[in-house]
Amino acid sequence: MDGIYLDHNATTPTAPEVLAAMLPYFGECFGNPSSVHAAGRETRGALDEARRSVAELVGASPDEIVFTSGGTESDNLALRGIMSRAATRGRNTLVISAIEHPAVLRAAESLAREGTALVTLPVDIEGVVRPADLKNALAEHAAGLVSIMTANNETGSVQPVAELAAVCRSAGVPFHTDAVQAAGKVELAFAGEGIDLLSVSAHKFYGPKGVGALAVRRGLRLAPTSAGGRQEKGRRAGTENVPALVGMGAAARLALRELSSEPARLEGLKRHLWQAMRERIPGCHLNGTLDRTLPSTLNVSFEGVDGEALILGLDLERIFVSSASACSSGAVEPSHVLTAMGRDFDLARSSVRISLGRGNDLPQMDATLEALVRVVTRIRSMAGAVA
């Protein structure tokens, strides 16, 4: 790419190793994995290997992995698949946080229009849900499910998932976490942390787009959201996307190998860039904290600077960043995440998200800083001239 790509939370490039693993399944290995003959058994074996790899990445057992078309379907399957059963037992309340990804927010709002009671938990200034708030909510409402993301896609704020899951377990309420932004960046422990459902998406960790998974705790009954064949043990109908799933498995193996070193490298780059910003650019504010965010994510607001103008200015400098979730780009309202964290309107609209990845290095951070200095100075000067 001609430029510096700093939007890895939106998507990552498909790794060469992943592409190489996928290619045979676009050609000679084309059998339907539901077929019992040799061609079908060959692709079934490839799916089984991918399932084992994804299970290892999230800390689950292979039989707990349900393959989907991505994070959005995984989130919707979790929410609808659990709430449809919970409602029949009189547990008609869904609990989420105020900073969820639109895949969860819109699904929750859709369920609310259909009669589900919706409780939205606040976050503190660091973008973190307090376990005590969840405990109080579960004491007051007959909840059928709690869904709180592992790490936020805009600020990178990491939630106390183990503590939240423990609160749910004590109350007898299933706990789902959207781990789409966390997978491959921090260690996940589906079984070890007592999580009941967990969503991931391959394109966030150098796999292909359009494929994901939902981990479902063994024994937890999940109502399917589509009618059809008995694929995925009846939990998700439809012939599996074999090439993409093979790619997801390869990406999961690659992510596991790099978990011991890559997060620490990205953390160093993030801290270097933020320190340089503080020294060179007055009026910049970190959204979240360095210690409780993903090692790859830096969200900063700049006083007197429109976020969209800053993104376009950096784009002209061939520096690629974003302002909020890629799924809601173009919105004129400030980020719902930043407003939930207490940022005022102007600062929330002046934010940019810098999300680092495998291709970034220290010289790129220095080049990004210089571009930021130029663009922020220019925007502020123009705003002053207009005023």
C-alpha cells in the first residue's frame, strides 16, 4: 500500500500465509463438506482443522465453535438465539453496555421493538463497565442474557470480562462477549473465564472477510436464527464457506504464534506515538487510558479540530486513520462511545482512532506524528481565520 495504514480495527490485510492456505479450496478441493464421499470428507477434514484452530485461539473446545458469516451474524445469533428461549421462561430482559458495537446495539434495539426489555449499563471515564452496576441490574431485572464486549472497537478499552462473567454466573444468567476486536490482540479464555458465548471475526486478525465464529458453551441451548440444513450441529444452517473458513483457521494459528511478541511490540509503538503527540501538539486528549486499552489502539481528541477534517487531511498525506466504527462512518453525530465516557460534544467530534498492526513500525509512527502536526496546525489556523 502506498501510504501508512493505521486502521487495523476496521480491517486487516489478509496474510500471505492465509491466502496460500485458502487457494486450494477455490479449485481442486471443492467438495461439499456434508457429502459422505471422499471429496466431501477432504473438505470436512479441512473444516475440522479450522475449527480446532479457532477453538484454541479463543480458549474453547472445537465442538463449541459455530461458524458464521462474521462478527455481526455471531452477535445476532447469540442475542436472538438465547433471548428467544429465555423469553419463554419469563426472563425477557437483555442487558448490554452503552458502548457496544452496532452489531449488538442494533440487534438489541430490534429485540426491544419486538418486546424484549432492554437495560443499558453505563461506563466510567475509562470506558469500563463496573461489575457492581451489572450485579445491581441483575438483582432488579429478570435477565435472559448479558452481552458486554471484551474490547471496544473505537477506544480499545478492555472490560473486566472474568469479573462480569462471574457476576452473571452467580445470578444464573448467560454471558455473551463480543470479542471481535480482542481476538489475536490479547489472550482469550472462553472456558477459563466462565464465558457462555463469544463472537469473533476473521478479518480482524489477518483472515478473510465474511467469515466468523460464535463459541457456545457446551450444554447451552441456542435457537437457530435461520432455517435449513443441519450444518453446525443444527445451530447455523447453510453450506459452509470452506475457503474462508480454512483461511480463518490459518489466521488463528498465525495469531496464536504471535501473541507472545506482537502485542508488546504494538504497545511500544502506541506509547511512543502518544508521548510524541503530547510533546508536539497542544490540546490533545487521550480517550481511555494507556493501561486499560488494547495494545494496538489509540483514540485521541484534538481541541479546535473537526475529526472528519483531520481524517481527510491525513488521507491527503497518505496516512489512513478513522473516527469511529467503520460500520457507522459518515455519521454527523459524535461517537456514542465517547459521549458515554463523558466527553463533551466538541471533543467527541474531534477524535481520531489510530489502530496499529503487523505492518507498522517506529519510522511510520514518526512520519504520522509529523503529518498530524501539519494537519492539526493547518485546520486550527483555518478555523481561526474563519472566526
